[in-house]
Amino acid sequence: MKRVYLAAILATTMAGTAFAQSATTVVRPGAGESATITIAPTQRTQIRSYITEHKVRPVVVKEKVSVGTVLPSDVELLAIPEDWGPSLHSYRYVYSGDNVILVDPTSRRVVQIVD
């Protein structure tokens, strides 16, 4: 019986690890609290498909962009489409350098880069 119990625990742990490797989590600190957003592989595919299907023109950003970078005010932030999922609606995005850059519109800080 102990072996079955240990096998179940091991299987659960491994499944959690596999999920963690397949999805990207973004932590967005707010006013005294934090929100976590997970971007699953299927959601990444939807985002990339949208960019291709709608022929979104890339924007040139002069500065090097990484998570935490604040984008300049001359970079236009686009609204997140409905089909990207409700967890992303509070963000805006920029398509630059073959990457979709998710941005917090209030601070203009980059929260995720979808490559």
C-alpha cells in the first residue's frame, strides 16, 4: 500500500513539474497585492496566429527590450484582442523584433515577451 501511495505522490509531483515547464507565468504586482497570469502553449499559439493572420506591422523600438523595461511614450500600445483570453485584457501589447511584448499600460513596463 505504501508503494501505491508513493507512486501517486510521485506522479502528481511530476505532472506539476511538466505543467510548470510548459506554461509561462507572469507575476504582476499591484497596489499591495500580486496577480499571476499563466500563458499556456496553446495561448502562445493563438497570439502568434493572430499576429500572422492580422498582419500586425512590427514596431521598431530603439532601446533593448526585456522584462521590466519601461517603453517610451512614443511606442504605441495596442489593445489585447478578446481571443487571447481574459487573463491578458488588462495589458496592452507591442509587436517588435518578431516578439509580442506584453505591457502594463499604466506604467508602460514590459511584463512578458512572447517569442
